[in-house]
Amino acid sequence: MKTVGSISISHNLVTKLGIDVQPSIFVRVGSLKVKSKLIIRDNSEKGYILSPELIRALRIKKRKGMKIRYQTEEKMLHLGPTIGILATFIPGPNREELDPRSLQAELIYLSIISKTFPGQIYLFTPGSINWANQTCRGYVYKQFSQYRGRWESSIYPLPDVVYDRIHSRTAEARNNVQYAKNRLMKLPYLHYFNPHYFNKWNVHQILLTNPLLINYLPETLELDNHNLQKMLQKYRVLYMKPSNGSLGKGIIKVSASKGKLKYVAYRSRRIHNQASSPAELMRKTKKLRDDRHYIVQQGLNLAKYKGSPFDLRIIYQKNGRGEWLISKKFCRIAPRGSSISNLSSGGRVEKSSKVLRYLFKTEDLIKSKNEQIRLLCKLVASTLETVSNSTFGELGLDIGIDQKGHLYLIEVNSKPRKTTDTVFSMNIVRNTFKRPLAYATYLAGFKVNTVSSTKKRKQRTRRR
């Protein structure tokens, strides 16, 4: 490999990083690796300097804020992090034209918040990748005002870390998306997290492998005539759910009453009907199920908040040290006359502290329940990662509380949607966007500065 340009490093930094000094050294940015001349400078100058030739070869767009580390085993310098947010489209530029709850608005805000991080963070698509030279066309949002801006594109190295924000199961199933994902995951230096949507049946099977989780899981079977009949003998209320469904779409609630099986199908509107037997129920719902794989799940006698069923939605994320934390916790209250609390089905948001206080009254009970919730989240996340051998940086967990106060895991989502439209403080909102990027920085091998901007301002004030 020919030598390209040079990297000049101060003697102090050479010592600090433990660099094995040779006339030349490999320098990596993302998936690009270049051999370059190594120059050691005296201690009067700090840090490192890249020659223009090396900057061009490594496709570096951000001159300042690139961290440096030394990979001892490979005797290679690594500059970064370079983080790619994988999507299937680039949103329109004007935020005022977008629903703040939309994925487009989420991607724009993610790009805006990424500027507070070191390294290079860009949005890219499967179609923007140039496999021949290990680069891609990446997009960064340049903000002009609160609601206006534009996407600016440049050629970047393929990243150190991919944060998968593919927006739907349909998009994920496309051949070009599958091809790009599989090929990215095989790159030698690349880390990939939240690689796929979950299948409800597969997740249930994985979680059953952990004995500590069994009491938190509603009984669940694959839907067929035999299993439906078996479950109806045990439970008065059941839910039939598409294994690959989301947003509450396609769910069918079944209630056994006076020898009849009444059911409600949740689609664009609620469809009410009844059947006289499990076999008839299967026939009548066949068109609604549309040949998709379904599960049948025990109905829970959920606690109610002011007369309405609810569940807890947890945004569970890893931080810049790779540790799981609850970033956001709120209650989704089902609309009047419905058992489905999904916000897309008309549910509304309420603060969890308010709902838990309504249910449990005393601080000791509330504290105990919050600790149970925290432990359940940790058990679910660790089991999913270990058994599936996949890496996740965030999860959405839906947790039900029955009328006896027992917790049940209703669902786990590997692509939780985040929004800037919220009843919570903007600090909480910012954290839900920043933590996946902090985790990506950690995966790339770099430390994240966890000192808040408020603390920094106080420190500067004290120094003055």
C-alpha cells in the first residue's frame, strides 16, 4: 500500500496513546484505512495535524472535533467516531411542513442534535453506498432557523457504527435494504445496532428461555384452531395479534360471553362481530388476518386510570458507557370504549408518576413498583441481546399492570419512535435522541464527555 500524506503528532500524545513509532503508520476513519507518514513534533505543540492529502484520502469533512485513539494490536491510529444513521429516504428540509411526531421530523432533529457530538455523523441510504471504494453519500442537516434548513451532502467513509432507523417492516424487507444491511454487517471495523424489527412470536420464545421472566409474560401461543380453543378454555378474553404487526394495527380482541365469541378488530376503524365457535371465529377473521402469521395471547385484567385501561411505555436506551437506562417512561391511556392504548389508535399520554400515584398511593409502594419496572426492563434487554446474539442500543417496552399490581410485559419494540412533540421537558426529549448517538460513540471505541452544558457553564464561571 502506498504512503499518502502525513500525520504529525506531539510527543506527549504519542506517549499517552502508547504509539509504536515507525516511519509510517496506518490511519483509519470509518471503513477507510490509509498508510501515512508519521511525524513526531516537540511538546510545544499539542494534539495532531493531518496533511491535506491525508484529509482528502480519508474523506474527512469535520476538521475539528475528531477524536484519536491507537489500536495496539493492529498498530493503527483511528480517528472518529464516524456514525451513519441508516434510513430509506432523506426527509424534506422544512420542519414547519412536517408533523413533529413523524419520522421525517425525528431524522431532522437527530441530525441537528448530532452536531453536539465529536466526529462525523450523517444520514445515509442503501442506494447512496459506493461499495467499490467503501464510501457513501451522507447527508447532514444545516439549520437556518427554528423551522427551516436544508440537507447538505458529501462523500463520507462508510461508518464505524450504523444506527438503523429503517422506518417500517415493509421497507426493511426490500431486497436492496437487506443486501445493504447484510453487507455492512460483514465489514471488518463496523458495528451495527438495532439491526431488525422484532417478530412477536420469536421474541416470546427468546424471553421464555429466562426463568426469571416467565411470570412477567402473558401466556402466548401461535394462532390456529387447536390453540385458540385451548386458550378459550382458560381465559375469558384473548388478543389475536399479527406477529409482525406494530402500532396496534391488525389486533383482534376476543371476549367469551354467554356462549358467544364477540370480537373487535382494530383496523382503520373498529369492526364488531361475533362467532358461535372457535372454528367460526377463525373463518370470519381470515380476511382480516390476511394470511399473516398471528399469535393468540392471554387477555389481562389491567388496572384502570380513571376508568380507562392503560399501559406503560418505556424508552430504554444505552448511554455512552454501554449501560442500559430508562430514558423516558409514560402511560398510554386507551380512548373511551377501547382496550388498545396505542397513540396511533387514539390513545393519549399521561405522566407515569401521576398514574402510579393514582394506583399505589404511598411513596414506598410507588418506589417499589418503579424498581420492579427497572429490573424487568434490564432482564428483557439482556435476555434479548444474549439469546439473539444481536446488539441493541434502544428498545421500546410496553408494560401492563393488572388489578393486583402485577407487571406483565405486553410487547417489545426494537424501533421505538421518538418525537419532539411532548408533554415532558425538552431535556428528556433531547436525552432520548442523544443517547443512541452516545452509545454509537462508545461502540466506535471513543469516550463520551458526559458533563452537561449547564455544568460546563458553571465551571467556566468559576475559572473566571
